Amino acid sequence: MFGPLISTDDLSAHLGTFTEVFGLVEEGRTRLDAAAARALFGPAVDGAELVALRTPGVDAGVLLADFRPGSAETVRDESTWIHRDVLRVVDFYAADFAAAVAHARALGCEIEGSEAEYEGEDAGFREAHLRLPDHVVAAFLGAPADFFADFVQVRDRLASEVVSISLPLTDGAPTVAFLDQVLGWSVVYELTFDDPSFSELVGAGEQLRVTARMVGPARNQPYLNLVDYGLPADAGGSLAGRAVAPRRGLLGAVVATADLDGVRRRAQAAAGPAVTLDLAAFGSTRACRVELPTGVGLLVVEAG
């Protein structure tokens, strides 16, 4: 997984945050005409400007998208923080957690009033959430350096590359099976914890018992963090099908593959047409949209 796909009508605001706070650099820009934009993002768009950001030294980053026409709607808002079935948080590891949070605050980032501190089976964690435009949330994760040595490649800066993108789900089994069948991804780590500070951080009105399955190509590459909050089915609600362009916010994820035709064949009806394009951070390539069982889209890009 390369990283998150974020839809916005203000590219400069996200560029400032991801470059200054998280240390990414701009790789380039791509303009899509109506045909390409619709093939990759759906019939409600007439074009897009894509801006690719990368963490220096690794194949991970962020893809920003400014769609035409724009939208006043966002995928999430403050009333849907614990709703399920769309992406929730983009995670970065911070070797010096306190310094990273202080750096973000000094640059004017809005940081949640509380921080979480919880114990997993193998390590203790700290977590702080940064409120970005378009109701996007990014997180700094703190944990012992020897533990995160297995999970990230960049450990000598304020922020690592993207570690994961969390995806709270009503039922995780179909998504785990789909990612295995279509991309060959597996569960690379599992975590269970029950802590009031995390429940407060994510805005839950009750105590959560969190079960997380990290699904990806390898433990030290960005992955999807499939989360079960342990809530009753009628608590929080589902946003399935809401993460569609041109709505703004955390729209999907960008995934690289060496075999786009194989991915499309295995995904069957969940895959869109292949589009030939020159995509910043990937070069001359082909890409398609693949839709997860909850409707969250993956932009799958062919990479050598």
C-alpha cells in the first residue's frame, strides 16, 4: 500500500500539513480528463488534479485529489467519528512522541484535547490525533523503538512513513477474505485492548474493547488496520457506500501491484476499467479502481 487517497478542495492546506508536520515531499501533479476521472473515481466527477507526496527514501506517501465539480459534503464529520465502514485515521509512528506532538502544535495543527495511552499484548502505545481539513484525522503513534523496528522503515525523523490507515468495520471477515483473494494480503499483526483513554480520544460515548487486525503485504509496509470497536450493531452506525468522489475527506487508499490484470481478474465485478496515465510518483502506468466489500475504493496502480 502506498498510502491514503484524500479528496479536498484546498490542496495547499493538506500540502502544508503533510510536508511540514510529517516530512513528506511533493513528487508531482497529474491532471485527469473527464474520461479518466470517471473511470477511476466514478460518474459524478468531470476531472481531477492529483498531487502525489512521498516520504523520502521509501515507497509510501499520500495522494491528494481535487475533483471537478467540487462537493460541499464530506465522508465523515464530527458526528460520525465512531461510525463504521469507511476509513478513519492515517497513522504515523513518532520515535519521539512528545517532540512530534509539540512540533505539530507549534505549526498550528489542531490536536485533540486528550491523548490515549493503552497496553497491547506486546507493547504499550501512546496516540495523539491531529484534525486536518475535510474532517481528515492523522495520528502520531508512540511505542518502544524496538517494537516499531518491525513495522516502519523510517525511525530517525520526527515522523515515519505512513504506518497504516484504520478502517472500522461492522463485519471484518468479508474484507479480510477479499484482500487475501484479490491482493494476496494477510493479517500481519493483531492487537486487542480495552482502555478508557482511547474511548475518549475517538469520541465514543461508552467503553470500547478494540480488536484490530493489520492486513497488508508485509509487516514493515503500510497496511490497512481493520478495527472492531466491540460496539453493538446498532451503535454508531455504518457509512458504507459514502466514500465516493467528489465527497471530501479520507476517500480511499492507493495500492501498487506488479500485475494489474491479475488484480482485475480476481476482483471481478469489484474492479473498474484499466486506465493508462502518467501518474506522479509512479510514472507512465495503468490504474483501476477496486471496491472493497463496504464500498471503500482502492486506487490500484501498476508498478514495476
